[in-house]
Amino acid sequence: MAGPLPAAILLLSLALGFAAQDRDKGDRIIEGVPCTEGSHPWQVALLKGSQLHCGGVLVNEMWVLTAAHCKMSEYNVHMGSERLSSRRAQKIRATRSFVHPEYSTQTHVNDIMLVKLSSRARLSSTVKKVNLPARCEPPGTMCTVSGWGTTTSPTGETAQ
């Protein structure tokens, strides 16, 4: 029996989308709109230095869920603001990540990974854990997808 957690993680991994931005092509969320400030307090950005690398979600104070194709040796994890330039955002370093053991770089099957933060995230009104569903919604259910992308230009500066 697969149980609700793997199904919830699968749904969540689909919601993470394709985060590595190709600035020349202007990757964007189709029909996306900028998020209302504070509307997705579980959404984090994985930064390579100060540049957006991938999106993720805060699972708890020590763990971020993201895509396996986002693996790097170290990360700066940005949380608490939809703007990467925000000085009020928390930025926590992370150097440990755990890729799904059956992840395929060719097919991207099992494209999921956990990243362990080097210190605990401070939960607040702007930084919260994601609420994982108890079970999958039926096919065809309308849902909201959030991620770091653009709606009109390839800047990747705000969450969508």
C-alpha cells in the first residue's frame, strides 16, 4: 500500500514545477499572476549564491522538498518573502540533500529531493510549513500551483 504521504509528496512535487529559469526564453507560469504578499508562506527559493536556482516548499523547520534535478553541493534557502531582494527574508544555508534513490536523470522519474537546512527556520506569519493533503484529489480537480517564475518577463524576481 502506497499510503497518503507518497501521494501527497507526488502532488507537491508536481506543484514545484520546473524551477531552473532559462532567462533567454523567459520561462513563466502560463496564465500566472503575481502572488499576493504572504499568500504562500511555505514557498522557498533555492539560491546558487544570490541567483534563483529552484523552488521548493518548507516541510518542517529543518527540511525543504524540491526536485532532484535541482541538486547542488550547497544552497542558500530564501524564505519569508516573495521578493528575492527582501532584507526581511530568512536565508539559511543548506549543504545536505537526499535524492530519491530511483531518480532517473534521463526520464526525470522520481524527480524529488529533500534538502536539510543547517539551522531551523523560524516559523512566523511569513514562514510556515506546507500542509500536506491526506490523499490525492481526483483527476480534473482545479488546483493552485505556485513557484518562482515570471508571468510576463524572464526576471524570476517574484513568486507566481
